[in-house]
Amino acid sequence: METPMRTLARFLAAALAATAFLAPAAATASETGSTRTAVELGTPHPQAHAHNDYEHERPLFDALEHGFTSVEADVWLVDGELLVAHDAVDLDPARTLEGLYLAPLKELVSGRGRDVYPGYDGTFQLLIDIKNTGEATYAAVEKELGDYEELFTRYENGTVKDGPIEAVISGDRPLETMRAATDRFGFYDGRMSDLDSGMPSSLMPLVSDNWTKVFLWQGIGPMPETERRKLHEIVDRAHSRGYRVRFWATPDTDGPAREAVWTELLAAGVDHINTDDLEDLDAFLSAHE
């Protein structure tokens, strides 16, 4: 039986999907005949990852306006509902994975030719970070992704079937459950220790880790050559195995140190540059294209 919270969440998700109008140019209420929210899609940046995307004023929408092709949502399973927040104290039944991400993405993809960014030849990543009850939360995530199956890349009987969006599971992710599944929508977010694990990219397309646990350099002065070689070697090894690379906890305060780190990440071919500052990474990547 559906819980009252689930009923409320589905109502809110449906309302959001009905009122969210996403287009390549902003539209006014008079143009659309309604009070729909207009979102202007930016030029997509393959490397742009919105860390803790849900903390922005308009989750997902702000990232899309700045051309981000990867967004991160932390999820908690509460009374059968997937709520989005970094910390338990901030949980709000109105802020669900479905309402903030799945329903708006469905509205976007169905209205724009089955791509998040029309004409963009690349993966749009929804990184779902499980914060509690790993197995149970993962099962709930899989069920909810299945409700939006037309959106997502899926693994089916040994074959990856591409969709507009790839859902990658981070945080408290149940590796053995995911490895054993013959059908799933979620893909595993590995760590640097998994680079030589032999896991196929059909299970683990992404390897992520804490920058400060892998490198000493924090952007002050030139990057030591030994660390630069290490960074390039990591990326080359990952790419040779079909994995993408992401680091979190890179410097993210505006200034030369952050720009120096971003420059090295870009030069090394790191696939996802992690930031909370959407506007500045958009400007940085636009300047380096």
C-alpha cells in the first residue's frame, strides 16, 4: 500500500513535471500561455560535474543553464521515499529524487528529441550518492529508475543498452548485488583501488576518489612533475579500461589555486571536474574550448 508520503511525493513530482518547461531559449508566461518555469540550456561541457547539485537555488535547472553534463544527488530512504539532502537534518518530504530530477528530466528529454542537450554527442550522468541503508536504498533507486526506464541506459543480460542518461551509484553502494544483477539501471562508481580490479565498464564506468588522498598538491605553485605524471597515468589507465575519472575535494574557492588545479585536470583528460561553483566552471571551460 502506498504511504501518505509517497502519495504526496508523486503529486509534487507530477506538478513539477507539468510546470517545468525546458527549452533552448527562455520563454515567458505570455509565450507559453502558462506560468511555466523557463530554463535556457547552456552549451554542454563534457567535463562539468555539479557536486551536491541539489543545494543550488534550482536543482538541475541551474546546472543545465551552465552546460553541466553531470549532476549529483545524495539520497536517503525514508518511509519508502527517496529524499534528497546532504545531511539527515535537512531532509524534506517535498524534496525527492523523483521531483527534483526524474520528472523534470523526463519532461526535458521527451520535449527535446530524446536528448538532454539536443545534438550533444555525449553521456549525461546522474550520480546518485546513497547516504543510508545501502541495499534497501539501492533497491528503491532501481525501482524508481525503472519507472522512468525510457530515460536511462540499462544493463540487460550482458549488454548495455544506451539511453539519454546514465545513472551511476555512489556512496553506500552494494557492489555484490550490482555485480550479480542480470538487469539493472544503476552503474557502479568505483575508487582508485578498483582501477586494476578487472571490473568491466558495463558494471563500473566511473572511478572517483578524494583528491587529497591521492595528491598532495593543492594548486599552490607549479604542480610537482611526479604528481603530474601520476595524474596522467591514472587517467590513461582508466581510459584504457573504459572507465571515466572524477575527483572530489579538489580546491573549490575562487582564486588561482583552483584554476591551476582545473587546468591540470583538463590537460590530463579527467572526465568530470567537480565543483559547487557552476558559473565559474562554465566560464573556465568556455575559455578553454
